Amino acid sequence: MKKILVLVLLPFQLFSQNSPFSDYKSYPFPTELHASSKGSKITWAFDEQGRRNIYVAEGPDFKTRRLTSFSADDGQEITSLSISDDGKWVVFVRGGDHGSNWDDELPINPTGALNPFKVQLASIPFEGGEVKYLSEGDYPVIAPSNNTVSFIKSNQVWSVPIDGGLPAKNVFTTRGKVNSLEYNANGDMLFVADRTDHSIIGVYSNEKEPLKWIAPSFGFDSSPRWSPDGQKIVFVRTMGGGGAPDSLLVKKHRTWSIFSADVASNKATLVWKAPATLQGSVPTTHGGFNLHWAANNKIVFLSYQDGWPHLYSINSTGGKELLLTPGNFMCEHISLSADGKYLTFSANTGSSNLDIEKRHAVKVSVDKADMQVVTNGSGLEWNPVLLADGITIAFISATAQRPPLPAVMNLADKKIVVLCEDKIAANFPQSKLVTPQQVIFKAADGVTVHADLFMPKNATSKSPAIVYVHGGPPRQMLLGWHYSDYYSNAYASNQYLASLGFVVLSVNYRLGIGYGYDFHQAPKSGISGAAEYLDVKAAGEWLQRQSFVNPNKVGIYGGSYGGYLTAMALAKDSKIFAAGVDIHGVHNWASRITNLYTGKYEKAPDFELACKTAWTSSPVAYTSTWTSPVLIIHADDDRNVEVNQSIDLISRLEKQGVAYETILIVDDSHHWMKWSNATLVYTAVADYFVRKLTN
């Protein structure tokens, strides 16, 4: 078959920044919303067409101000935003790719700069002034004195004056990789030393005293938190590895327990042990354990033990845990209030049966199950934080049409005040956006699948259609704008495709979140059988059955894990999917199994079967039946999926004679840190489907 090869090196000559899709990408996107521990100050980062800056506001009027003046689309993200306790400073990190699986601390250089910007810690006065770059480094925490910032550099703890008056210095050096810094009111600092096969919790007090190791064990200790009086800590302990190899294809309980420890005596006491069930295993949703030592001597945490990721509370001395958030929904983006009395979080629940496909802001006390959904309605809200005044909650707000913006609400009158609406670009086509519709169908094995349907306003009786497959896979696409910048790209792309006349079905396949444990941890899925592909296939077949769809013009696209499932669809079912776009997908799982036992004598009892299953769960196992054309897109500084996954697939398609096109983005990452590159990618997706499905 005819092959077309397109090699792109920052290809503005091929896809203009002024492409039609750039209008759909002209929205601002807020992240890193943070509230001060005193008063009513908030801060967040805004990505405005690649120009990432820090904004602040303060009650009661919450008039917004831009603090920084970064004016280039240079791919440098802003993370770790915080406000000092005295409200005078905003601290942040600029640079890196903090959504990556490896090398997140290394520079990102998508502009091809001769001297790449290094990942740096910075500060700026809350009232405005000059950005002060304090040091190379990451993951800062502000000391209770408000004049010093500690951070991680080269896997060790460093410290620097918050005003940049002196150079940074190494605080101490220990073996392993240090993480999870946290101060108590006295200035003592907790940390975790990850030593590969175990991890231990330490306390640093001052430059004259040696490090103190808290109840060290042969397991992995993590998530340490100070008690309010700074005399004790709470932490999570999980078992270390080792022992005879067990089955690779059978899901196993992952044990975890909560311990408290008195720092002075170094005595640790078991507070709670998770149920020895699959649902009681280590939680795998946002924030993991979400462990906090709250007010009234309550320990709060997240567990999946009842089949949903819920919040629980227990006395610091132990006893029976209290379920704070009963119901069939999940808790995400969890935050403890400054006084330790309340938890705020986002959840897919509310007054409508459509809320399972949305997010709303929720508040609950740490010692009783008095949960309140505070933002019921047709919109979406996430990342809620309760301000120190106790009466105001801040969050990110969106609708199906209006893109995400910061917002505040007085809990007394429940009125949402959206901030920065003037930041939505004049050319953003808000009025052209459709409202996605909930669709529910069943896969071939009977699993219920949810999806979001984008119906074009100019739909014909036989429109071309596209299945969109999200990545992750622990994600959920929503009936409105998404809280992830990566998936806001996808939402904008699906809206753009609908504006071009495509019917788009965004499928929430098993392994995703939002529908309970059994869906999230489905058997025989992923590397163990790819059962989730049945949901994707069912989405294509559902479209083919609709009277408004041309059954011979159904395409498919997705990124990362969505790229993997796109490749599976094209390899196994080219008769359903007429064309596809595979964006940085995984194509061969088998090496993941074989690499586990390189140089080892003992192997799992089902090692050979696991290798075979991993292979048959991979798209490359089915290239002999792959006939539909495909566009393959990958960035060559991808830190989540190796570029050779696409290189290997291209070689196989070449040998098979499958028509393919390629786009290689030089020096950008998995998350399209440069706005113009994201625009390029999704313009290319639309262009490809127009050429393949509308002719």
C-alpha cells in the first residue's frame, strides 16, 4: 500500500499557528490553585496560549492580579505554588515536566534554545515585584519562619533564603533519594529517604544534631505528616519486595497500614491496617493515601475498601474507622483546611444522574459524616480549597462551553463568583461548542460502558464518526471541560472535530476511574489480556448502529494508553475503524515481562503464560490484519512512553505495506509543553480525518 512519510521538525511551514484549531485552543487554563494558611489570599498559574504566569487574588473582593510577566510560549510549566504563612511571598518552581514517568527534574527545551532553561525554584512578593530565581531545584516547602525555603536538589535537601539574599546550601546528605519534606511549627523537618528496596522516615532538627530515623523497618514508609502539636507523626507502611516469585497474571492484595510514632521516644504504634482484600489494597487514585493528621486527634485517609475511593477518619490512638463520604462516587483533589477541621475535595456526585460524568466541590468534617456537595448544578468544579476565613471556598469552575477559570464561593449564600472571565480570548468560539451527551452501552462480555457523545450542530443523516480514547488509563472524560491540561486539549479537539461535522464518541473504558473498583481494576485487562479493548470496540460498533452515522466512515484516535488502544483497534478491527491517529502509544507489552527477570534464576510460575498474554495484549501481535491507514505522532523527548514504541511499529507497518504517515515533534514531551506544538498535533489529527473520512 502507498506510504506517506512526514517528518516534522518544529514544522510551522506545514501547520500554521493560525490554523482553525488554534481558535479552539485560545482558552486560558488554570492550575496549581493554592490558598494561604491565614487570611483569604489565593494564587494559581494560568497557561494563556503557552504563556504561563502566576496570578493572585485576595478577599473580600478577590480582584485578580498577574504577578509574573513571562511572555513566551516556551514550554516552561509552573508547579509547587505556595504562599508563605505571613502572606508576603509566593514560591514556585518553573520548568520540567512534572507529569512524566522519569526525568521530571530535567529541563524541557521545545524551543530549541541554545542554553535550555533549567528547572528552578523562584519566589516573588505577593504584592508584586521581581521574580527571584533562588536555585536549581524542585518540590519546595516554606519554613515556619517564612524567611527560608527548603527544597530537593540532586535528590538531597537544600535551603535558601526566600528573598534570594544568599546562595542555596546543602542542609544534609543521606543515602537514597529524599522526598516528602514537611515542617512542624518548631522548624523540625520530616522527610523520606527512598533507598530503592526500602524507604525510611527521618527528622532533621538543626545543623548540630544528627538525623533521627523514625521506627525504621524493612518495608516502605511514606506519606509522613506531623501531628498538630509537632510531637508525633503519622505515616503509611507497605511491605517490601522479595520472596519467591508469585503469579504475574493474578491480582494480589497490596498490604498497607497506618502507624503513629512519638518522635522523642521513637516508638511506633499501629493505628489501622487496611482490610486484606483486593479493594483494601493500596489506593490508586489521585493523591494515593491522602493521609493527614487533622484536628481533634483524627487521622484522615482515603481507601477503596468499600469499592469506591472514599475518605475515612480514625482516632490517632486507633479504633474503628468512620466512613466520611458514603455513596457510589469517588473523592479526588483532597485538601485539609488550615485549621484541620474540614476536608474539601471534588467528587462525581450531586443532585443529577449526570453528575457521575462530572466533578463538584464537596466539604466534610474530619470527625463526622456531614458531607455537603457545595456546588450542585450544571457546571463542573474541582480542586476546592477552604480559605482560612472558614466561609469562603475557592475552586476551578467550568461548563461544557466556558473553559476552566478560578472561582470563589461564600458558603452562606452559595453564589459562585467566576474570576478572570476577561482572560478568555476574543476569538475563542465559545458559542460554537456543543454540550456532550451521556451514552451508556454494553461491551461484548456484558460490562457497562459510559461515553460522551459530541453531536455536530450541522450533522447530516450519515455523518462520519470518530471514537476518542483517553490515556492513563486511570482517567475519566467528563461532560464538560477536563481538569487536566492534557485532556483539556482532547476536549477542545473533540469540540473542533464536531464543528467540522464529525460525530465524536469519547469512551470511558474499563481501567478508568469514576465507576468503582471493579471497573477501575478490571480482571484480564492491560498487559494481562487487554479486556478493555472490548469497550473500545463496542464504542465503534455503537456508532455504526446509529442512523446518523456512516458505518463505513468511523475513525479512532487517542494518546498514550489511548494510542495503544487506537493501535489495537486498527490492528484487530480495521473493518470497523477506517482510519486512526495513534499519538505516542505503547505497542509491545512483552518486554515489560521479560525485563522483570533479566539475570534472575527464579521466575514466576506463570512466566511463560504471562509473556504470551502480554504479547497477545499488544497491537504488534496483530499487524498482519492491520489494513486501515494511520497517522503516528510522537515527541522525541517523551518521558512517559519510549519513542522506540512508535519506531518499532513503523518498521512493522512498513513491512506489512500499511499506509501510514508520521509526525515527529523534536524536543517536546508527552504533554506538549509548547502550546504551538499542541495546536500542531490536534490540527494534524483533524486534517487527517478530513482527508480519510470525508472523501
